[in-house]
Amino acid sequence: MENLINEKKTGWEKISEEKKGEINKFADEYIYFLNKGKTEREIVDETIDILRKNQFEDISSKEKLALGDKVYLCNRNKSLYIAVIGEEPLENGLKIVGAHIDSPRLDLKPNPLYEDTGFGYFKTHYYGGIKKYQWTTIPLSIHGVIVKTNGEKIKINIGEDEKDPIFTITDLLPHLAQEQMEKKLKDGISGEDLNVLVGSIPSEEKDVKEKVKYNILKLLNEKYGIVEADLLSSELEVVPSFKARSLGFDKSMVAGYGQDDRVCAYTALRGILNIEKPKRTAVCILSDKEEIGSMGNTGMESQMFDYFISELINKKEQNYPNLLEKIFCNSKMLSADVDAGLDPIYSNVSEKNNAAFVGRGIGFNKYTGARGKSGASDASAEYVAEIRKLLEENDIYYQISELGRVDVGGGGTIAYILANKGIDVIDCGVPVLSMHSPYEVTSKFDIYEAYRTYEMFLK
């Protein structure tokens, strides 16, 4: 009987040369986007530039909203909410795709610069879930902003241009690392030892005690006009200076930093760019702080998304009590976040029948959470069937999986936050190898299928 067994095949089989060309072109554009933005602020800046080129306007510039209007709200330069106004009244619900644009990294401490034995260092505090040892002995860049008390904002990006210096975190040579190598892997490098090496030339000033530190501050002052106290009001992030590139002899994959979750952010953005006059109002969320619990006024737990939807209501139609809640209860969402791709080298942490495979299309998680689904947002069978119908009618490759074996895996996304508002939501995104590492791996085929999924859903 045809289709009796749910066969799981790679999407690269029997693919036309024309579609291969489309996939590779899209991947090249995605790689360019990754290399343009390695922090949430840089992603927001790049995205606003893209939105404006595609006739999207800041919602504050619009007094009224009509069918087909394209608007966005920028939240403190770290998150974005984007909408294309649809035919139906908002009370009938929205179609939402939501991703996050923050990634695991190292943040500089408020007082980062110090000198020790002739070396200058920056102290860091890691952000999100990382394996600390992966951040040693690799080239690092420093990105972010320094805000002076007079309001002047200085953008920093050091280590990306070939002419720039880079930075690194040192590690012990094997000859002297016997004690270190006896430790558990998670304890081999401590958080307080993630100190970035930034200089070693001492100042010629005779009356200065910390000559290397003084020389570094002098260089920073000459280039940026800052003093050490200005670092107190800065947001400086240390990220890998690796460039995103095609991976493999066949160039079938993308290797790059920050693909969790910028691979879903980019494909969601590209999807809404193609929406003109949807049936229901289409919304794209690019949120911040997901890696540390979605807290803060730029995270999904804030009221800023509710404020954005309230702005749509007030500028499109007459408001009335509980309209916002009614809109949410009638809305449907794809929580666009990456999934753990099965790695055959470490297959023991996955249950193969329910794992996401790289190259087999977009991955869906009906539920996430840990252990007994703790903290999970669990999509209903009815909603899963609705999404399956959309995908199968449009010949989109998809897979439904779990993040690791029971009692081994676990994780969370922004899905539960939107589900708490009454929205039907399911997690779906691109399977990733080496997730949360300085250099993650994805399949170009999966990236393209994610883009097609988000576009079809919003339409």
C-alpha cells in the first residue's frame, strides 16, 4: 500500500539541478547575512536596512493601517516585531513566526581590563549555555557599543576585517596539563579563567604602575575617545572571528557562528518579505535573551510584543475590551528555533526513530522540556495535523522529532511564552550539529525548506 510506511530520506535525493541552484543561491545570501551580524544589535541594524529596502515602515510613522501595509517596531536596538496587514480583522487571529537573534557568547564584565605579569586581559562572563573549553585557543572578535555619559554611542567591531587584530583565550600545553586533564570536562576551564588576551606592550610612562594596561587604555582613547570608566556603560561581546562558509567537498552545508538561532531568524525574515496581502495579518518576531530565559525588556517575557499588537489594533480598527486576548486565542504560530541534528559520532544521546537528521528538511518538536516534559509547550494533535497538511500540500520536507533521548536531552524556546497567551504554537527549525559551539553546522537543504515553510505558513 502506497505511503503505508513513513519513509525518512535525505532531501538531496532526486532533486533537480534548478532547485539545487535555488538552494545554493539562498545559502550564499544567508552566509552573507551571518557574516554581517554577529550580535543582536548588528542583526537588528542589518534587518532594518533590509526591511526598509522592501517598503517596510516604522510603525510610529503610520497613523492608520490598511490592507497590505508593512510595518515594524524596533525594541531598544535588540529585538524586532514585523507585520504585514491582512484582509481579515485582527480579531480573527494572526499568523506568527517567531525566532531569536541572541546567541551564546562571552560578555565583558563591567570592569574588564586588568594586567597580570606583563599581559593585558579582558575579564568575561559567559552568556548562555556554552562548553567553556571550546572558547579557548580560537580567534575572537569584540563587538558592541560603548555609551558615554554625554549620550555619545560608539560602535565597536574589532577582529572581523583582515587588517584588524584578533584576540584569544589561552590554554595549557599538554605537557603541563596533567591535573587539568584529570578534571571533568565541564571543569577543565573555569568561568573565571575565560580571560581574553588583549595586549603585552608596556607604556613608556615612568609614573604608571600598570604599564601594559595603561598602554591599552591609551590606544583605546586615541581610537575611540574613551577612558576606562566608559567601559562601565558598555555592552561588549566576545564572539568567534571565524567567517561563515560553505562546508564539505559538495558544499552541501553551512558552517558558522550563531546559527542558533539566526538560521531561523533569517529564513523567517525572508519569508515575511514575500508576503503582500495575506488573508490573516502576518507577523515575524525577532527576539532577544532567549538563551538566558527570555527575560528583560527585550526578551519575549516582556510586554513589548503585546504593545506592538496593541499598536496594530489601535491603528487598524476600533479597540474594545479583551480584543488583544481574543486575537491571541485565535492566532497560530511557528516557534522558529533550531533542533539538535543527530550526529553519528555521538548517536548514543539520541533515539534514532525520534531524532532530527541533517538534510531531511525542517524539524518539528511537538514538545520540548526536560525529563517528564518539564517546562514544555506541547502542541495539540489537531494543530500538528494542520501543519502537516500545509507542508505536504506544498511538497516541503519535514520531520517530527525530540531533542535527545528521554532523561538525556531537553531544552526550551519562546514557544511556551506565546502558548501562555492562548496561541496555538509548535516549535520548528533547522537541525544543527555542534549547537552552542563557536562553529555550528547546518544543511543548505534544511535552510531552504525552513524558508519555504515560514513563507507558506504566513501566506
